[in-house]
Amino acid sequence: MKPLRKAILAGMITITVYLSVVVITTPALEPQDAISAAFQLNSIVIIGMGIGIGLQIFLSEKSKTLGCKLDVKKKTFSGNTGSTAATSFFSFFSLVPLGCCGWWLYALSLLPGIVGTGVSAVLIEYSQVLSYLGLIIIFGFAGLTAYKLKQELKLQKIV
């Protein structure tokens, strides 16, 4: 599969999985209402995750087609996966007051027992900021991969 197609597919899958979790964890709302609420509050996060993951896949696949041997694949993949999961997790918190993602209300009730009351309060209060921080990390890994790809291409042209 061509790098651009694979990247678009990966981005679309990321968005689809996010919205599926929203629908599954919101039995009180119709699916279209839950998705609408998610986009109204978290459109930047939803679209940003799709673009960020798609960009990372594109760069990784492009490096393969050019014969580059980037040694950041495992680190980048695990970093992006962790960042995407954290970004999604924090972004769901902002949907709870709307009645969306009711299951996450249960998860929030367990949080103080796991990380303590103070940390839980900070995670909940700054969930939107933490979501955006996760996006910055996702794009940071993509930037790192782009930089390494550019350096590798320079080395190949010199040799």
C-alpha cells in the first residue's frame, strides 16, 4: 500500500476508534448526539490525533520506500500509542458533564483510589490541557521522525 493511502487509512481508523468509544460508553445518548457532543468539545483533539498518527505512518512508510533505516520506529510507535491513549483518556473527561461517555464517570470515581485525591483533581481539572499536551507529544514524535528522515536522506546523497 502506498504511504499516503496507508497514512489516510491510519488517521481514519484513529478517529473511528475514538468515536466508537464515545458511542459505546454513552448508552444514554443516540450515537449521532454523542458524536456531535464529542466534536463540539474535542474536535481539535479528534482531528489532531487522526492527522498526527497519519503523519507518523506516512513518514515511517516513506522512509521504507526510500530505503532509509530509521531506528526510531519502536520508540516512536510506543510513544505515539501512549500519547494517543493518554490524549483520548483525558479528552473523554471533558465529555462527562454533557452526559456523554457516562462510563468514564465510573472510571473517574475510581481514580482517587488509584492515584490519590490531589492527583485526581488535577487530572480532571486540567484534562483539556493534558489532551492538548498529548497532541503536542504526538506531533513531536512525527517531527522527530521527519528530522531523522531528512538527516538519513542527506547521508545517502553524500555517500
